[in-house]
Amino acid sequence: MKARERTTLAVDIWRGGVHGRLQRYDVPRSGSQTVLDVVTHIQRRLDPTLAYRYACRVGMCGSCAMTVNGVARWTCRTHVDKVAVDGGLELRPLANLPVIRDLVCDMGEFFDKWAAAGGRFESRRTRRDAVMRVAPDSPARRAVDAAIECIGCAVCYASCDIVTARPDYLGPAALNRAWTLVNDVRDGAPRARLAAVAGDAGCHACHTQAGCTERCPKGLAPTASIAGLKRAATRALLRGEL
Amino acid sequence: MSVPALQSDATARRETALWLAQRASAVVLAVCVVVHLATIFHAVRQGLSAEAILGRVRGEPGWAVFYGVFVAAAAVHAPIGLRAVLAEWGGRRGRGVDRALILLAAALAAFGGRAVWAVIG
């Protein structure tokens, strides 16, 4: 029987914390069904104890990412048709993050690394200064444009083998954020930020395997951002500015 | 939680310098390995004996410089790569590891230099 003719979907979902097991649910199939639709059906109709996260359902908030058949994905915009294997799904929490319960991870570490990478904009101006003009077609602004649409879903972080090997590695999302600020001509802390990202768990630890770029649901290229940081740090070192 | 503390400027300088040394030595090695393999291939195809090869390279400053650069690049490249492998696969890093790797770099340079001297000097 072909997958599209099936009327139910066999869904195995991780239940528990660090220790747990997969539990099977049978979910009715429907047209244009997303993986998030499947999880929501289970929680509302079959098992209200299932824990998962979502908010916007339209690919903006970055809260619904899970491991779907072994691959980290944003579930609200992932159609079951595209990812089901033999009419089934296996859903687990994101890799590389501590599991709280079922499909929910503790994202604290992920966002703390944004702060550790100097992810906060540091203004050089006061409210009495005029708004600074940034030419939209300048190379620096184009570099920002290419990297700015991150929604913080942690799919890249969960897909990064370096984070798995070195748990203190800042990771693709935090470094991508830092790259947008390195290219922000309004920013007032470029040197401190380069020092923050060029440490022993920073941009130089990246092996350019591009798992992040392969999996980013927004089509961003954190690998390119990290390469940019490596170049910027090297230039700063050679100029004696690091 | 395994979030790194804010990095010092000295750490950033060291890591960036090591990264640069790793990449620069890789560029040198890419050229050296190709020249070395082409030379060996040529020698084997010509059916040259060890004696004939030694006869051609002994006392030649060009070969001494080439293999001296090759050894230096390998002595820089290998310990930095091993440092990353130890950090990622063994979770081993810090001052003790760095000191051991400096010794490894010195050993590679010394043994390699000795080999160059023995063949060409």
C-alpha cells in the first residue's frame, strides 16, 4: 500500500526525560498535514500528558523544532508527506540540548551562548544623536541581510557535530548572530566581540562541515558567517587589533 | 551547563594565530606533497636506485630548502591538528596538552631535519 493511501500514520514519540522510551500513537492522515499538526492531534485527542512547544505555527517563532526521523526540523512547516518513512514518523527532542520532558528541551544553554558570543548590540550613540544612515547596498549591510533572518530555532545547533564533540562550542546560531553585529557599522564593541568569538570554543573550532547550513529551515548559511568571523579575527590579529 | 566564560584577548589571539598557522602550513603542505609525490613517481618510473637518487640530491641546496620547508610545515601542522582531535575526541585540552604538543612539534622538526641532513647534507 502506498503511503498516500494510508489512512493512519504510525508515530513513535520520545516520552520521558534523559531516560525514557518511544511510545506509539496512530494518527489519522489528512491533506497538507504538518508534523506539528500530528503532535497537536496526539496531545489534544489521544494523550494530554505529551509535552511539546510551539507558538506561531507559521515559521516565525522558532519554538517547534524537533528531531523528525533522525533529522532536526521546524515541525510547523514540515509536511508529513515529505518526511514520513513507510507511513511512519519517529519524533524525538532536539539533539545537543538537555531534555526536560518528551519533546521539550532546555534552550537556556543555547541562548546563553548567544550572550557569550557578544550577541547584544552595543550602541555608540545616545538618544540625542540623529538616526544613523546605513546604505542598503553597502557590502557590510548585504552581509547582515544574508544572515539576519535567524529565528533561533536551534535546528543548526542540534545538527552540529562540533557541538556534540565539544559541548562548550558556541555553535552556529550564536556565531551567525555575532557576524551580523561585526558587520553592523553602528555597533560600538567590535573588538570585544571578536575576542569573544575567537576563543578556544569559538569560530576557529568550526570544521566547515556545513551541517548547520544544510539544515537551516530559513536557508541561511551559518558556515559562511563563521568563515567571515575567522577572516575578521585573522585580519584583526595581523593588524594588532585583537 | 557548558557555556564558555567570556574569552580573554590573549586566548583569542592564541587561537586565531594557531588557526592561521594551521591554514598557512596546509597551503605549504599541499604544494610540497604534490611535488614530493611527483618526484617519487618519476623516480620509480625511471627505475632509479636509492644510490642514484642520493647521487642526484646530495649537496643540492634546492632540495635541502624544499624538504626543510616541508619538514617545518609538517611540524607546525600536525600538532595543531592533533590538538583539535584531542579536544574533540578525548576532551583533553589545556596547558599540559599544549606543552606536550610543543614537544611533539620540536620532535617532528628535529627528526625531520635530521632526515633532510642525512639525505642532502
